[in-house]
Amino acid sequence: PSGNFDRREAQAVAAAARSIGYLGTLVELGTWRGRSTVLVSELLPDWRIVTIDSYDDRAQDEEFASIPMESARAAAAVALAGRKNVTTVHADVLEAARKWAGGQVHILLVDDDHTEAHVHEVLKSWAGLMARRSVICLHDLNEAGLYKRHVGVALAAEQTLPTFGFRRAPEFDALSLGSYRR
């Protein structure tokens, strides 16, 4: 599957997961075509991975506007078929947080809508579901200085995560992926 998520970023997410010290649950927000989910699930075959996407929040992003949502959703379904440790949820990521019944989350991989207000709401909604030992990885956090559309990720993380006891964890950074740990 195509996508902007790199193998080095998947390795950084896997390193963050291994730092927890035990098997756990990884929740990915923003499946798109499934590339990041495939890469991470290959590196963490014993982890439970839940990937959530509504497939209706990218129309404002010129990079994705030309790709039909159903095409991306179908590509993800094909890419993720048969992966026993992956559950795909078609839902709004904020609504999914409100309805979450999957226990504590150990790794949260955020890569959906990059606007500051949305990322802020996502982090507030999911931070309370995070385990005492956990890591939040934000795709495009380290590109805030390069792309105007990624500034919201950095601003929301800086403003929101410290209030929930998370601190920057550059040891789990790779390319555009940035992380916070608790």
C-alpha cells in the first residue's frame, strides 16, 4: 500500500512499544490506505493493533483530495486482510474515544486531521485512555517547520500533552514522527 509513513517511522513506533516492557494495545488514528498499519503490525506481531479512520476528513487537504475515500478504504481493507493482530474500525476518531471499551492504550499513533483544534481534541480525548506507561506518537510532528499544514500537530501537542503528564521523547523520533511518553 502507498502512503507517507516510512519503515524507519514504523521502527520508531515499535521501539516505543518495546519500551513499555510488556505486550499491549496500539491504537492508530488515521488508517488511510493501511501502509503504517501494515509496517507496524509486521514489527509488532504479538501486539493488539486497532486502526481507526472515518475516511471523510481529508477533503480539505489538497494532497488527498484527488483520491476517492472509498478507494483508500478499499486499499486498506486489502492491505490489512488476514492480519490477525489488527482490528479495523470505520469511525470518527473522537467518537471512537468516547465509545472506547478496549482497555488501556499503550501506544497511540496519531495521523489523521492535522489542524490544531482537531489534534488538541484528539489528544484530550485519548490521553485519559492511555496506560500509566505509554507513548503517544504523532506523525508529521517534526515537519511543523517545513509544511504549514503540520503546524497544528506541534502546537496541539505542546499545549495539551504536558497537562496529562507526557513529555517529549525524542528517542522515539524518526523523520517526521515525533513522540511523547509518560
